[in-house]
Amino acid sequence: MPIWLQRQKYLIDFTLASLLRRRAKNLGLLLVYALIVFALASVMLYTHALRHEAAHVLAGAPEIVLQRMVAGRHDLIGEEHIARIGQVRGVQTKAGRLWGYFYDPAVKANYTLMVPPDREIAPGDAIIGAGIARTRGLSAGDYLTLRGSDGKAHTLRVAGLLDARSELVSSDLVLVAEPFFRAFFGIPAGQYTDVALRVRNAQEVRKVAEKLTLLLPDTRPILRDEVLRTYDAIFNWRQGVVAVLLLGAILAFVVFAWDKASGLSAEERREIGILKAIGWETSDVIRMKFWEGAIVSLTAFLLGYLAAYAHVFLADAALFEPVLKGWAVLYPRFALVPTVDGLQLATLFFFTVFPYTVATIVPIWRAAITDPDTVMR
């Protein structure tokens, strides 16, 4: 083994023994340190996993959704608008969609009623999301009664439940047949909620949206990329809210860690004086203190990050879930796919490990360059 590596090994062995001699002080610092890393890492891991899940869910969404605007508000769009869309080059497919919201006073929650474009549903039947099923205590074969826009009660037979793996977007969803939807909301034939468009070339999505705006000035195109950016903004805002709530604890830890790292006790100063007296060089003392700070900070980082990983992906982030998810009544239950962002990991590592490690060097350098006799006295 090279001499340099042997020296580092001996320094680490001595540092570990020194840490164990002051185990109560170092254990308290380690626990507080790991707790701060755990809180920050939990928020970062959870919001990144939610972004990843949203991007995965929206990957199959249409590139453009076209809405008709009347007096600045979303209105129904007719077949004449859909027919004119065919004049725009680049549009591969176009289809009118039917969907709307219904407030259920029984559970004080909104349902999303929708006519699915890719599956047939028998009139009088419905396929519901897992959140509605849990809240209303429904299962396949039961009946769901809703009051329509005409004031009459409409009864639906629950033909099945939506896949629980899609609960992030389907928790409050009710899929119904087109005749029932039009009768329930009073929407005449030939009218749709909006239009879903598929674009042949993904590079031309914005150009197609500009053409639609010029051709149909009373419409508003919504791009899939814009929806993804909106989700990112929402999750970033929620992450910021939690970070602000943790700011007081973080600042208290910074003061605590800086005091522990930059202040040497009389016992530590005496130990440095003895080491200098028996022949240790100043560089060896500084390296020893560097390894002490590195061991404490790295151990705290690993413990905190692993605990955060288990908290988010094994315990469903129970501490931060109500703030970061944002649902109220029909709360979705879904398992997040474990994902780690390398940039977030590196940023967290730099701002939690590096400052403490550096803070340990300055005071030890001052003590190491002082005459051993002066230090011990």
C-alpha cells in the first residue's frame, strides 16, 4: 500500500477513535444533522417523483387541446369549428371531447364526468375511479345516483372500476356513455367541450397552434408542453412552501453545526497540543480534523437520504403528502416509481456536506499553528 494511503488510513482510524471518545456530543450532532437532510431530501424526492409521474401520465395526452372562448371563458365548441380545423396542415387527427364537472353534495367533492373516446360504455352504465368507490362505498354492480342539470335524479350502474395504477388522474373520474352525458348536462348534439388534436410532426406543434389561432380567433390552443410546465410550477411552488416552513429549523441547525464545527473545546485543544508535542505536523492535524468533519457529514447525509428514500417510496411520504399532493376529499392512492434526480442529489450533497466539512478546518488550523506549550496551557 502506498505511504500516502497508509497515512490516510491511520488518520481515519485515529479520527474514529477520537469521535468515539466524545460519542455523546457527536451522536447528538449526527442525529440533528441527519434529520435536516431527511426533511430536505424527502421534499426533493417526493416532488421529483410527482413530476416524473405527471410526465408519464401526460405522455399519451394529445399535443393540442383546442377550446372555444366566449367573453373570456371556456365555452362549448361546435362541429363547424372542428370541420374548419381540417384546413390546417400538420393536423393528423381531430376529435371532439365531452367532459364536465359535477359537485356531489353527499361527499362535498367534484366528480369529472367524461365520455371515453376509446371504449364503448352501455347507456345507463358507468366506470368510476377508485377514489369515488372508496368515498361512496361502491363496487361493481352497485348504483350511483346523480342529480342532473334538469333537476332530475339519474341512476347509473357501476359496471367496473378504473385501474388503480392510474389513480393519480382517475381518482374522481366517472366514464359514461355519450347519450347519458348529453342528457345529464343538457348539451345538444353537435356540441363538444373541446377538441383534441394530434400533430403529425412534434416539431411543428407550436406552428400548428399559431395557425389555429389565426384561423379560429375565438379559440384557445393548450399545448401538452404547457400543461407539463404548469405541473412543474405547481410542484415547485409546493416544494418552496415546505422549504419555507423548514427554514427556521434549517437556520437553527446551521448555527448549531457552525458552533460545533468552528469551536474547539479545551479537551480538543489539549489533544492538539499533545499531538504537536509528540511530532505531528500541522498538515496531519488539519487532515485529521478534515476527516472528522467528513465522516460526520457523510454519515449524516447517508443516514438522512436513505431514511428519506424509505419515507417517500416505502411509507408514501406520510409527513409531507397532504401538503405536496394537494387533494382534499377524493384523495388518490398510488405508488410512486422510485426516481432520483442526479442534479438534486448533487445540490443537496454540496449544501449539506461541504459547508460543515470546510467549517472544521479553520479553527483547527489556528490551533495547529500555535505553539504546543501555549495550546496545552
